[in-house]
Amino acid sequence: MGWMEILLRSKSLKNCNNNTNAFFALLRAGLWEKEARLLECGDVNFPEIYDLAAGQSVVGLLAAGLEHVNDVKPPQTFVLNIVGETLQIEQRNKEMNDFIALLIARLQNEGISALLVKGQGIAQCYERPMWRSSGDIDLLLDRNNYESAKKSLKPLAVEVEKENVSKLHCSLNIDSWIVELHGTMRSGISQGFDQMIDKVQADTFENKRIREWHNGKTNVPLPDINNDIIFVFTHILQHYFWGGIGLRQICDWCRLLWTYHSSIDVDLLEARLTEMKAMTEWRTFAAYAVNLLGYPEEEMPLFDSSEKWKRKAYRVNDYVMKVGNFGRNRDMSYISRYPYLLRKVMSFMRATGDLFNHFIVFPRTTIAAMRGIVVNGTKAVFEGR
């Protein structure tokens, strides 16, 4: 056994504490609407389980999972807190869906074609879409429609962030909602990744490969499932390498695959992953989905039951649990406590540690991603960010 395999075996869910095991039991129950048994987890601290869910932005899934527990009665205070927060999530989703319907209708009336990506579109793949914690509203557009959408929506915004022209990205605050306009879904991880994303994006727009979400009276366009898989998976990897991955993103990917498993062109998927040199990443996250999240093995595209993928998956899980959704589990207090240059040194040291962790699991892609991390970090220093 090589040194890399020894490191990959360093931890596993089996060695986690009772609270983490109970958290994953509830998460699986909520994700698939199946029975959860907590007695076998031993004594658990329910407030800590809530903290784990909050750090991963999966409180709604935890609430759904609690409904399937039949061997333990959680404390009433804990249940009431979860229910209260889930009702807030539900209300926010209702308001967001109403806003998206108006937003897309406005753009369509002006002849602007936009696809909703991630977020509320994927939420429709859940058994309880309104219990998924929502984020921003992301719209994908081709170059012409991107420019038209900016002109249409900027007058409505109370705040517009400085546009990233090279990434074709514009963020607008409209009626308290963050609307992100994307002219590209490039990840910046590697040249191979971005070339494939460009091909998939071109296929989406040029061949009109879309599906629709019937949101009230508005039909909201979404990418075709075979193209959406690439967008969603590369976005997961983008969060993984940039230090902000959470279970919400991985659960989204699982629900998307499960909902459309019978429509997925597995040969096309395999060809694309092979071309972009991302099969190692796919096998690892497939093992994560099956072994940690309970995804049905027989329905996971390109799943490989080899032990090495399971070991990699557990290593990924260590990192996911450490950083949380958008890195919210990390202590960022040093940003306000230390001078600018010292902050940058500390950020560099953290990024270096992350890269070592990633290299153990995904050596080829980590080397490719290092360039983007160094370039972005250096640019931030010169810009004073």
C-alpha cells in the first residue's frame, strides 16, 4: 500500500462521533424519504446535529428526516426550532419562486432568452422542493442575451456589483434578491474543464436543448438534463477547489441524477468526462453519494464499487464537513483582527493546506487548479481585496 492510500484511509464515517452518524442518518432519511434509526448511533446531542445541518445548509432535509424517525423521540425544543426554521425556508422559497416567475416573464416579453441554472430549478427534483435552502438566482445566457439582460435589469437594481468582464458575470440586487447573470459557466479549474463547459453551453443554446419548470403561469427554461449534469458537477468541483463546498450542493447533484436517471445518456456522459479528464472526480463523488448519502448503487451512472473510490470519498467528506457550505464552518475572524498583509499570508497558508488535501485525492486536477488559485490570489493582492 502506497503513502497516498494510507492517508486516504486516515478517517471514515465509521470513526465519526455519534452526532455525525446521527446527522447522516437523518440526512439520508430526508433526502430519500426513508426510515431513520438513531438508537444505533448511541447517545447524541441534538443541538450539535442542528449545527452540522446549519453549516451544510441542509436544515430542511434534517426536518424531513425527523419525520421518519421511529425509534427515538427527539427533544421537543429541538423539533420546534427545526420546524420554525423550515417554515421560514418554505416562505422564502415561495417568495423566490414568485419573483423568478416575474423575472423570467419580463425577460421573455422583451425577447431575452435566459436559462435558470442551479438553485430553484434543481429544487424541483426534491420530494419537498420548498424545504431546500435557497441561495441566489443564477441565469445563464449567450453573449447577446447577456448584454440585453444587463440593460433590462440594471434599472431595477438597488445595487450592482462591479462586472467581471472576463468571466461575463454581473450581480444585481433586485427587490432584495441577488440575481447573477452568467455569460459562461466556466469553472476556471482547468483548460479541459472549461473547453467542455463551452461545448456543452454551445450545444444548449444552439440546439435549444432545454427542459422546463412550470412555475405558476411561467414556464422557466432549464438546461437539458444531459447538459445540466455537466454544469452542476463542474460547479460542485469549483466549490470543492475554491474552499466553499457543502452538502447542499452534493445533495442537489444526487436529486438531479435520481430524478432523471432513466433519461441520462450514460455513453455521452462517459465520453465527456473522459475528454475533460474528470472521471476520477466523478467516480469519487459517485462513491460519496452511494456510501455516505444512500444513493441507490444500481442507479448511479458510472459507479465503481472499488475500495479506492470509497477511500477517496471519505477523504472528500472530511473536507466537506470541515469547511461547510460556502466555507461557513471556517473561522474567518482573522480578517478583522490582523493587518492586510498578515491576512493574506494566513489565507495563503490555508489555501496551501487545502491544496495538499486536494492533491491526495485528485492530483491531476489539483495541479491544474493551482494556476487559477495563484493567479486569483495575486490579482486580489494587487487590487487590495
